[in-house]
Amino acid sequence: MNGSSTGRQRRLVAAVLAVAAATTAAWLVAGSAAAAHRDAITLTVDVFGDFGYHDLYKQYEAAHPGITIKEDSEDYAAHHTALAQHLATGAGADDIEAIEVGYIAQFAAQPQNFVDLRQYGAAELKSRYPAWKWDQAVARNGAVIGLGTDVGSLGICYRTDLFRKAGLPTDPSTLGKMWPTWSKFLAVGRTFQKKMGSRIKFIDSGSNLYNAIIGQANPAYYDASGNVIAAGNPKVKAAWNLTMRAIALGEDKGLAAFSNDWNTGFKKGTFATVTCPAWMMGYIQGQAPATKGKWNIAPVPGGGGNWGGSFLAVSKQSQHPAEAADLVKFLTSPASELYVFQHTGNLSSEIPVLKSKAVQSFRNPFFSNAPVGKIFANSALKLKPQILGPHQGDFQTAASNAIQRVEQHKQSPDASWKQFLKDVASAS
Amino acid sequence: MTAIPYTAATRRRARRALARRFESAGPLTYLFLILVVAVSIFPLYWSLVVASHTNAAVYAYPPKLLPGGNLLHNIRRLFDAGAVNVDFAKALVNSAVVSSVVTAAVVFFSALAGFAFAKLDFRGRKLLFLLVLATLIVPVQLGLVPLYIEMKHFGWLNSIKAVMAPNLVSAFGVFLMRQSIAGGVPDELIGAARVDGCNTWRVFWHVILPGIRPIAAVLGLLTFMNTWNDFLWPYIVLNARNPTVQVAISDIATVAYVPDYSLILAGCFVSILPLLLVFLVLGKQIIGGIMQGAIKG
Amino acid sequence: MTSATTSAVAAARGGRATRWLRRVDAKVSPYLYVTPFFAVFGVFGLFPLGYTAYISLTDRNLLDPVSRFVGLHNYALLIHDSYFWNAVENTFGIWFLSTVPQLSLALVIAHLLNTRLRARTFFRMAVLLPQVTSLVAVALIFTQMFGHDYGFVNYLLGQVGIHKVYWEAGRLSSWIALSVMVMWRWTGYNALIYLAAMQSIPEELYEAAAVDGARRWRQFVHVTVPMLRPTIIFTVIVSTIGGLQLFTEPYLFQPRASGGTGGSARQYQTIVMYLYEKFLGSTQFKFGYAAAIAWCLVLLIALFGLVNYLVVSRIRSAEP
């Protein structure tokens, strides 16, 4: 190091000044943003996927000056893991937390971490819900930790244009009659595949098929006394076997559900059907707006069944429990749930909404004007609930991974099933 | 490392020595090096390309290879609470605060301890320095689990305190400072200051610190870079509401149901930019520091 | 600084008190100066490391306020945990795939930079550029580039007629993709370290070789590389410590980073990812088990570092 040290120091000063200037600029941006709502309340809502609430937040903010709503959205498993972590460490949870049916048993077992919504008049809302939906979010001590949002009653979403190309009927009721059972469904798939070759597949993803079948099973992973019965329950194995058969028959595109490639698949039209809980409609419309009018919805094989559906809870960590509870009540009000159904597809779990004329007569232009209201609502009203346990959601994730391993030829079905059972054992 | 009077004669002599030792680079060497440079720069360029288009352009075939006009728009979206669910401005501020505090602390504490180890006599000096060396080898990161429990206990989860505290000192820094003070500050200078009645603190302040400014700058830059770029620990203790830049962009990338690459890579680009500027201005010094450290290490 | 006269006056006036203060200063202040380092390191470095050992002997769980002492139970489970060994295998695989080409390439680049070069600073800065880029940015940019359908890498391969590779899904392919990320970030840095070491090789050695008529390449093999052995050992050990702790790149390589399982078949789950999965990545929160993984990792790093050291030194002594 020699005589150039003054030059170097000048450069050092310049660099430090540059960083300082950038920092100051960032401060100013942050500072002005903070100053704008110094006296206001910000309510945070933590969901997974798309709950279709953005317009409703705006409505609520307009009606309640001083309240700002911020939503965090995460992946299904990551969301619930983070929630469990935030509750256990006593920090980091949002005011309002969405909990899916796969995890509701786990969180209903820790009422100390949630605001008992009975304090804010939830008890009088009970009559709106089917008893089973209400009870899922009631803790052993009677605390109501969450209010139900949607249910995932099932249909089959299919591409009419691809069905026509394959020489299949495109009318929903005809199709419903063609596939009363899942193995008949696969038989239709074989016809489809024979005509269409191998680029376009009948089914998007094995895990979506599996989840729909499991959604119809009762009991599935847990028996009535809370034991994990995944390994011994023939219904679980049957769902698995059927999924494996779809893969073996070459009817499965093998895309990991909710992955980037799956999204792309919608755009490119590389599969013809998706097992469709009501909330799936939102994903399809969001993914491939250009396919509007090419989709329709037929009855699901096996009849009935539920996949998904959620609750909104207020965490004890909230600084504004009263305001948060009020927002939960607003978001789960019949008017809001109707709005979400019409604009996103998530189907309300509340009986008055399901029976309302607005839902019953609702047709979705995206899905060839199918009477989606009637199809989903009527099957929701007939729903028989599944017995739930605390690690349901973890099992579902493990099953999806297991199916993907087979789809990507990394394991044989048998090896993958064994590993799935191992994952189930270590998760529970 | 004293300045040599630069005459034409010395320069000639130096060049002749160089010529003896180094062959001048042939065209193949240039070709290869240019290829290396291209590979080094391309991913950053690519992030700029993606960040300056709409997300739809990511799905174009053949891919777009030239920057588009959407960069500012995408950067603005980063700071828009409606478009992303992380507070990106806060993330930048947090990263700047964390990196500055950690850098200042590391440089200062390292110089202080390095001074003691290099120039002061005290019982246990060798043993303690050996301990510092030992900690260089132990991957401290692996105390993650108890450190997390500790932070929970202090109530520091979700606060940048949890990110700063464990990084305030660095064994590498102490080592580097000790070496450069031992070799760079003559004992006579310290002795003279002592005769003048300086106590150890004033020796440190008036003799040592000015003497090690260049190496302190290098340590500072490297620390700043590493802290700015750190991920695992901040990711464990912070959340999207109060993140560092790295946590923020990883969050933007992982939580969105449909990854918006123009947004994600705009975030990457913005997160790299401050360091890139520093690097462009001070690259020569950083390189010098790394190479010097390499010889000493 | 005070002038000689004032200090002489001060010394004369100070007398005993000053001398006493000076003695205290000399005796006590060194400890004060090293205290910040050891205090912070003790609280946030040493204590956690020891505490990790203790926790690893319990069934501590985030969700359970009470933890029990279980002895070596976690370690016993770990030894029979195929996911752990899978993670070990992945970690070493990725380490090997990234380190060997990386260091070889770094040597070559250093050798080429060690010539009379126009725009010397430019080349040095350009190769160091990736080092400035954060791990997160590297991971995200490359993950996009390694995408299946619209990734740039598959596009390039398509240009030369190679079919699209599903980088994330395969075991080897994911290892390669991750190795590329590691290599990209670190090759230039190592090249500069080698370059520094090359420049400190005494000129006489080259002159001797030149007399022998050694050409450039032979110079490289017979003079440069042997003289660089200590530096090579250094870089191998640093890359071992870093490589065995690989986390960020594979963690963010996974679509939406769910819990750090490293792909549906755990095809690229590293040890630290597995630690993270048990720690905070799933609702299991098995802190005791995670701590046991941490200790095994420390052990592995120590062992493997030693093995590397021995292997590389062996080559040195075998060289004439």
C-alpha cells in the first residue's frame, strides 16, 4: 500500500456516503408510511392460498376509518407450521389467523392461544352453521376458537374442448352417469387417453385425485377415539391404490399440485380434469383466464365428500382482539361469504347462504354457465363430516410427496407407500 | 510497504522483472478469461432482464435477452404494501441498521482485542488467543436451537436485536487485527507514546487505530457484506413483518402462490445494488484485502 | 500527542499515584480489551454450543413446556434414521460436485490472471463479482434459470438439441444445479486467494524452472501447484466447513420452500435442512432431535476436515 491512500480514503468516504444516502432514503419512505397511520389500527390477517378477501378488506376499511388491513398469504403447510411456531413462542402471530380443516383439531386443542370468540358474541352465530362445522372449532373447554369460512364440497372440473376432441360427451349429467365410481372415472380416462395420445393427460396431479378420494372416506386417518389408523384403514389404501392405478395407466400428468408447473399446465391445457372442491374454481380462473368458457363442472365420482375448508381465528397475541373479532365476523358474514363464492369460488359453509337464492341460482360463466351454486351447495348440505385429528394436515402433505415420488419415477408404489407410513408415524 | 520514489528507471526495472516472471497473456488467455467474466456477470444481468419485464415475459419463448422498460414499475411494486406482503422499505432499513451496527462493533472490538493480543503483556494471553483461534474452527452457527431458545427467553424474537447480538464480535476479525497490528504498527511508536505518558487506551486511540485504518476498512467491508447477505439466522428469528432484505426477498419468492419472477428478481436486484455500488467503488481494496488476508491466513 | 516537556512535567507532578495508575492500566486493561469479544462470544457462541449438547439429551419440544432427560436416545434414533443418512449423502454429494471443479477451475483462473494482463483490475473484479451477491439472490436467480419449462438453462440445452431436464426433480440433476450455484459464487473468490499465494512464490523457483526449459503449463504443474499446497489445504478446509453447512441454496430451490424437505423424495435435502425441518420446518418442533443433528454435524465437519487435511497433505508429501 503506498501513496494512493488518500484516493482510497476518498473513495471509501464516497461509498459510505452513498450507502448512508440510500439508507436515509429508505428511512424516509418507511417513516412517511408509518406517520400516515400513526393513530390508526392495523389488523393483520394471515391466510394461505387465496381467500378472495381483498375487495372485502376495502369495504371494511371504508366503513371503519382508522383501520387498515394487511394480509399475509403463505403456502398451506408453511402457513400452519409458522402459526404453530408463533403460538408456541408467544410472538409473531397475526391478529387473525386462518386455519384449515386439516389443522383445526391441532389448534382447537390449544384454546389458551386463541381469543374465545364467545366473548364477542359468536354464540348467536352457531345456528348458521352445520353442527359438525361449528364443533370442529370448539375446544374441549367450550371455547370457540374460530368461525367457519368455507367447505370444500366436490365436483369434477373438466375441459369441454378437450373432451370433445377425445370424442367424449361434454354434458355434465351424462358424464356424472358415466363415472359413478372412481374406477369408472379412470375408465373414461382410458378412452380419453387412447384418443389424445400422451401429451395431454386426463388428470392433472395424482395428489389432487387422492385428496378428493380421501375427502370422501370416513374414517380416514383417525378413528373416533383419536388413534392414527392410516396404516390399517382399507379406505386409505384404496385411495392410494386407485391413484397408483391412474399413474400406471398413464392418465396422470404428474404435476405437483399448486406448483409452478401445475400453474403453467392450466395455461397450456396439458390436462383435462381437476378434482374440484369449490375453492379450486378460484385457482383455475386465476391461473388461466384465457380458458374462460372452456371449463365445465360435473358431479364427482363416489358421491359427496369434502376436501378443505377453513376457519378464521383471533390469536391471543392480538393487540386489538375486539376489532379483530369484529373483522372475523364481517368476513364470515353471509353477505361476505356470498361475495367470495361469486367472485372467487370458495363455497360458504353457512346453511342460510347455501340455501339462499343467490347461491342456488348462481351460474359461473367461466365454467360454461354451469349451475355451480346448485351443484356445490346441495352436495355441501348433504356433507357428512370426517373424523379429524391433530396431524391430518401433515399426513396430507406426506401423501402428496409420496404420490409425487411415484409420479417422478423416484420410487415404486410399494416403497413410496412404506415411506409414507413412516412419515405418518414420525409426524404423529 | 513504503512508498518508493517512482522514477522511470524503477518502472523499467519493475517491468523487466515482471516480464521475466510473467508471460504476457496470449489471446487464448483473454478468451478464456472473458468467458469467465461473462459467466460471472450473466446471472446478474439475467436478473436485471427479468426484473425489467412483466411477469408474462418470463414465459416467452425464445426468452427475452434484453432489458425491458418495466424495472422502475417492478421496483415500485416492491414497496407497495398492496402488491407484496413484506415491508420492503423496512427491510432495507433493518438491513442497513443491522449491517452498520455489526460492522462498527466487529471492527472496534476486533481492533481492541487485536491490540491487546498483539502489543500488551498479560497473563493468559497465549491461551486466550488460542481460544480465539479455536472458535474460528467451530461452526458457531450450529448453536441455532439453543440460541433460538435464548432469544425467546430474552423476548427478542422478531426483533433485529436477535440478529445483531450474536454477530457483534468475530473471531476472524480479532485474528486479522492481531496479525496486522503485530506486523503493521512498530513497537517504537507505541513506546514513544508511552514515554509521552499515554495510557493504553490513548495508545489504542491515537496510535493503533490510525495505523490500521486500511485493514480496518477491509474488515469493515467484508463484515458489512456478510451481514447484509446473511440468511439462515435472520430467517429463523425474524418474520415478514420485520425482516431484513434477505428474509424479505425469500419471503416474496416463497409465499406467493404464483411466483412473480419479475417482482422476485427485482427484489434480488435491489438487494444486491447497495453492495454492488460499494464493490464498484472499492473493489480494488476489497480484492487487496482478500488477497492480503489469504497470505496471512 | 503531548510534547516531551509537558509529559515530563506531568510525570514529575504525578509521582506515586500516576505510577500506580499506570500499573493498574498495564495489568487490568488488556483484560478489559478482550472482554467484549469473550463476553459476547460466551453468551451467544459458547453457551449455545454447550447447551446444544444438553438439549440433545432431552426430548425438548417447542410445544411442550416440560422436557425430560432421555440420555442418548436421540442419537440412537439418529443412527437408524434413513432420512438423516440421506441428508448426509446429499450434503457430501453436493459438496464433492461443487468443490472439486470449483477449486480446479479457480486454480486455472488464478494462473491465467497471474500474467501480464491488460485491464487486470477489471478481470479481478469481475471474477469476484458473484461473491458480492447474496446467497438468497443466487438461489432465487438460479432457481428461475433452472426452471423446467421456461428456464434459461433448458432453453440453452434445447438449442443444442438436448431435451429439457427436470432439474429439481432428479437426484443427480438437482445436485448439479445446486453445485453450479455454489461454484458460481465461490470460484472467483478462491481464484483470488490462489492468485495471492502465487504472487508470493519466490521468483527464483520460476527462474530455476525456466532454466530447465519448463514451459508455461509445466511451470504451473511443477512449481505453482506444489507451492500452493498450503493454500489449497486452506481452501479445501474452508469449503468443507461451508459446504457441509449448505442450506440457503437448496432450501430456496424447492418450490415455495415447504419446510426444507428438499424435494418430494428428499433428493437434495442437506443436513442443515434436515436440522431445520426437525427444528422449525414442520409442526414437529423436535428441538432435542435437532440439537442431536447439530452435534453430529459438528462431528462430521471435524472428522471430514481432518480427512481432507490428511489427504491433501499426503499428496504434498508424495510430490517430488
